[in-house]
Amino acid sequence: MKPKIDFAHVLKELVVNRKDPCEVVRELISNSYDALASEMWYLPLLGTNNQGFIFADNGSGLDTKTKVRGITPYEAFFSIGKSTKTFGKSIGYKCQGSKLCFASKRFLVISRCAFERKWRFHAIENPRDNLTEASKVVPRSTESPAKELSRFLSYCDDRVSSVVSELSDEWFHENLKTGTMIVVVGYNANRFDECFNPQSGRGKRADRGNSPEELFESSYIYNYIRFNTKHGDVQHLEESAGFSSHSSGVIRKQSAKPARLNIWVKDKYMHVPFGFPYLRWSTEDVLTPAKVAKISDARFQCRASMPVQHENQYFSFILSVDGNGRRLKQYSSLDRRGKALSGIRLTDQCGTFIASQGIKGTPYNQLFNNPVMEDRYGCLAKSEAQDHFTLIINGPFPLVTSRNDLAEDAGRILEDQSFLTKIRDFLEEVRLEQPVFRELLDRVQKNQNERSLDKQRQLNDDNRSKLVSCERFFFSVVEGGPEISFWSPDYGQEAGVVALYSTFSAIVQSTPNRVREEGLLRFWMRPLAHYARGVDALAQPITDSSPENAKLLEFKYSFGPGKEYNHPLCDTDVIVAWELDHVENDMTVTDEFRLFASVRLLQDFEPKLAYYLVNRQSFFGRAYPGTTLVISLRELIQRSFDVQLVTPPSEG
């Protein structure tokens, strides 16, 4: 007996479980850099009947002869879970990202290695359904790859004719002496034209006078490549962006060797610059965070970077601070509130990110919630601060299969106290050496403190204004003395229940004769100690002064069968609530600890005043002896003393 793996099912899951339509482009770019390509080409196939793309690189090609770990690179391309790449040395090492190409109606691969005279090619119709572990993927050879490409695209309409004309045999001989071309037709992606068309910038149109270059630089595909792929390597730190220290040079040496990326736009190629798009350093004199009147419009800037070693691996910390006003102006193609442009949002580039081998990935703003960081740098977790900086933690972080989230080992590194201390030390060095970053921290912390203070003061003012409309009653604390007012607690004000019960319990203990019915004395208990954890108090019955008979007492604003109790029923002797929900005999009350009990009404008192919870037991069959007394303080005060609760009429 052997376990069975459904290749087709796994393949379908891989090609549909993506967060962004352009992830396939990200994976192909990574493969090209792994293949040591110096040039790449992306040609979109536009139109409803075409909806695809061509991606090519002049890398090493898909070798069909040399096996690594029992499989050739060509076979690995079509396989799941088989790879010739090594983690830490290659960007793609799970050999699964390229499978996103198979979310298409038709697929073609053309490749040639240095030892080959001819090109190899293989086409698959409807690969998502037809490619299985039993499929034959033996390639055929050709001296005219352009002819095979033209034949494959013959089903497409005339909107791809310029692409077919461009990719002639001469083009292959000149550009693809070695390398790989991927052709995808009928690609299954939402918003295809919006995401894959390099002239699709939503905020700019040709009929508004925008040039093809302006449309190109405001397109989704252009900005996606720059912000989210290996071609936008975060380790490529340039002096023009303000990174000029020795440490930046060390980090830059870890980045990929820049390749040229050509994108076909209206019968010609346009180029995507290499490296993450850090804003260029400005020489203009601008106000620092401490001096600017409105921080949301600020244009301050600072840069810092640091290479570190951890567990014998290289990591780098990169901080780019740019005031929000500067970001809004210079990241002119990124979406912002109320304005759709390229489709890539500016807010998604702000804050803290984890980068894996130079590729900016998942946000990680929870970094500043860790105790190691929280004391001084916790304010950076707030959106107000994130609007002004990008902090990238780059390293050989392992990712899950989709490459959109961190794998467990990456989480372990990011929770390692020694690694967190390295990040904190980096930030501390920047804080001490760069006034802009220091002032940003102070300004954000000050603003947050002022907002917290304003919020608290407003809450206090609201409570004060509500007091005049609250239910109240009058009572003489000293028998025969002047009457003073008492206010009923409002919803959620359990502290008010505690205060009233404690006050009137003391009165009852000192002058029990003031209670109108002697039978009510058993409901009054004097709290001896209050606790922040567990049940609220230990209380001594008025009729029993022995400390060993103290009761476990819990205070609530309201209580009833429909409300799950948050303490063990078996360890609660008395529940005092301001008001009680309607109950009947044998109704059930449950708690958070999988215990339940039944309501037992008292013969001499109405259930709106008090009742017992009996038959306390767990869902697993364990019984707990004893009962829990449930009391309404509102009813108890009215029955015990000659008072009348009054609610003022609404004003106006």
C-alpha cells in the first residue's frame, strides 16, 4: 500500500491560491535571476481572446541533461515539489512559483542551453487539467523558434501581430542564444488588462496628453515589478537615494547583478530600472519633524542601513525616512486616499516589511509590539508614524509555498531576542546619530500622548454630562441625618455596583435594624478584600462574623441565563448584579470553563430580587456540591430601605 498524491489537484491549488495576479511575473523574474540572466523581456498579449504574455530571459536555459538531486531543471519546471535549487543560494527553491503559468488555456516553453545547437520547445493545451504526473513533456527541437512561436500564436487575433513580427529568428539568434521563453495564452486572472497591460495607468490616459512613457511608469505592472520583485532588489542602495555609508556598500554587494528588463509597449521596448524605488535624496532645505507645523505635509528625509550576521547568515536592516508630503508628491503613480492611479497603494509601501533575499514581502509592523522594541519604538507600530518611513528587515527568510507569508523558521528568527536586539541597536544608533529620526519619534510620541489625553478628557467630560440624566435615589447614611444622593451604575460600570454594595453593606452591619425585612439580611455581606484577578472579592455574611465562612463574591452589571459567566461557577458563592434578566425554574446558566448550573427560585422572594444556581456540574460529567446565590442590588436596596429610584425627564 502506498499513499497517493493527486498531482492535478495540487497543481490547481497552486495556480489559484495567489494574492496578486502578477505573482507569476514575480516568480519568472526570480527564475531569470537564478539563471544568471543579464536581460529579460516581457511582452503582453492583450485582448479578450489572447489575454496572456511572453516572458523570456537570456539565462542558462532549462537543462535536459544535468541532474541535480535526481532531476533536471527542465523536468523540475513541470514538476511539483522537485527542485534543482538550494535555499540560500537561489531565490526560488521550491520549484512551485513557476506553476502559476499553468493557470492558462495554452502554454509554450522554448529553451536553449550553451551546449545545444537547436532550440527545444514543448506546448501544452489546458495545462491546469491536462498536466499530470503521467504526462509526457519530452521537448522537440527546432532551428526556427520563431516559426514555432508563430504557429502557437496563430489562434490569437491580429493584436499580437506586432509581437510575432518582433520575435523573429533573427531576434532569437541575437538575444536568446541561451535562455528560456515562456508563452502563456488565456491566462486566468481577474483584472488582466488593468494588471498586465503596461499602458493601463488608471490615473493617466493618452487622451489627456500623457505620453506613452508616462502611462508606462504609472501602470500596475511597472510598479509591481519595482516594489515586489527581485528586479526591485531592496539591497541595491544608491548614493542618489541618500545611501552613502560604508555599510550601504556592503549591503549593495549582496544584491543581484542588475539585469536589463525590457517591456514591449506600442511596438517598442521600454525599460524598468533595477533596484527598489527609494526616493532620490533631495538637497532642498526642509523643516525637520520638530519644526514642521503639520506632520502629514512634511518633507523631511533620512537614510540608514546596517549589515548584520545572525546564526552564520547575512541580514540587513534598511531604513528610509521620507515625510508624508514628500512621498505623496514623488510617488506620484501610487494610489492614495480618494485617488486611484496605478493600482499599487502608497500605504502598502509604508511601515515595516520582511524581505527575502532582496524581495520586499510581507508587512511586519507587529515588530514594535515586542517588549524588546515596545518601550522606545512602540510608536512606530501606529499608522501616523508609518506614513513617514519604510523599514526593511532583509535576509534569507524561508517563505511558505505561495511566497506571500513567512514560514515557521522565519517566525522563529523574528522572535529570537538576540535578533530583535540587533534591530533595536540599529534603530538606537540611527536615533542617536540622525536628528530627523529622533525628532520623528518624539513628534509621533507627543502626538499620540496628546490624542490619548484628549480622548481621556473627552471621556471624562462625557461622563460628567451624562450624570444629570442618570437614575438616582436619596438616602440618609446616618439614621435621622440629612439625605444624600446616590447614582445608579450604568451598563458596564461594575465598579459602581461594587461601591454601592460595599457602602450599604457597611450601613447594614452597623445598624441592621434599618433593614425593613429581617429575611433580607442574608443577602448583605461585607467585602473584606477585593482582587484584580479571579473573583472580585471575599465577603463576610452580616449574620456570620467568622472569617473562615467568608464567601467568594463576584460583581456584575447584569446577569442571566443568556450571558456566559467568565469565572468558574463551582468557585463562586455569590453573584451581585445591578439588575437580573428574567428567569424561570430549571433554566440553565453556563460559564467559560464548560460548567453549567440550573436556576432554583426562592419560595419567599421574587426571582427579580434573588435566586439560586444549583446542580453545578461540568459538561464532562463531574458534579460540584453547593450553590451560587444570585442577587439584584437594585431590587435589594429598594426592598431593604425606604428609597425610591428616580430618572429625570429628558431636557427639551
